[in-house]
Amino acid sequence: MVPNVRSPLGFILGVSLLCLFAVACAPDTLDATPTPTFTVTPAMPASTSTPSAAGGSGSAGDATATLAPTATPEPSPTASPTPSPCEGVSGSLEVRALVGPAAAVGLTTHAVGTIPFTVGTAQSPYAVSGGDHISFSDVLSEDDIHYDVSFEADVAFDGTCDLGPGGAQLLLGLEMVWDQIVNVTAEDFDETYANSGEESENLILPLIDGTSASLGGEGLEVVLHLN
């Protein structure tokens, strides 16, 4: 039965019925709307670029660490040892003698021979050795007096060269056997004098050219000469 829409009550009832009908027939719009879904994407970690040890640069994703080679320290040079002043030294011992009467030669020795020597190059103390035969003859004159002198000797020595308180020095043991003959002639005079001896001496000679040492016999000495 349709209400009478012409009356106010009938109009209200008719509208109410239409609204109820519309609500019952309308789709459930609230349920039809999908609930939005949020997907959380994890953030990518930031790429850390390792700077090149050689100083180069590149993109953050492609940077490659380059390590410079470690420098190897060079060994410190070793100072060479200072060579000894004795090393490789060579020279001679000059033998001097007071030949003839002292008055004739003014008490001055004369060189009668030399004995060469060498110093070894082994470790300190350096060995020294030498030896030879000496033969000397000469005629000395003074105030119409003539002295014919001959001097013969066998000399041998050995020892060491080493540093001493004052520097390098030769420490030698010397052996010498000698003979001297002097023939003296004048206007009414002719005489011969002979003399001989053996010397055994320990000598210390500083390694200086020209240094000398006296031997035990009267008027005998040795003089060092360096090459």
C-alpha cells in the first residue's frame, strides 16, 4: 500500500521508505576501499671510499685502496777503519861508525852502509825484519896524515811496528858483528890498527824519518830512513 503522498505525513513516510531502501541497496563503499600497504625498502649503506695512498681520487662506488710500498731503510755505511801508520811502511837503517882516529874525523860518524826493511801488512803489531852485510872502505886525510879505513859488518834485526805513547814506533832487536881496520900513513909513519866487536841492542825508533839511536859500541849508531 502506497501512502498518500499528498498529505504531509504520507510525504514523510514516503521519503523515509525511499532512504531505507537506498541504504539497503547501496554497496558497502567503506569495505570496498582497499587499505593502503606500505613497503619499507631498507636504505642502501653509503659507500665508503678509501682514498688512494698514491693521492688519486675516483667515484665513491669504484674507489680502490692502493697502498704505497713501504720504503726499506738503507743500511748505514760502515766507516772504514783508519789504517795504521805502520801498514806498508818500508825504508832502511843506515849504520854509521866513527872510522879512523877520532881526531882525524872530528868525532863525526860516517855512513858505512844501509840495511833495507819492510813492515808487514798483517794485523797489528806489524812485523819488521831486515839484514845484510856492510862493506865500507875510504881514505881520509888531514894535515898530511892519511887514514885508509875499511869497515865490515853483518847486521840483522827484527821486531814490530806498533803504536806507542808518542805515536808509531819501531821496536827492534838488532845484532851486529863488525871489524874495522885503519892504516895510518904519514911522512915517516906507517901503522895499522884493528878493532872489532859484537853488538846486541834493543832499539826503540819513532817512525820519523831521520831519527837515530846509539849502539853500545863507541862511535856506532843507526839512523832511520823512510821511503
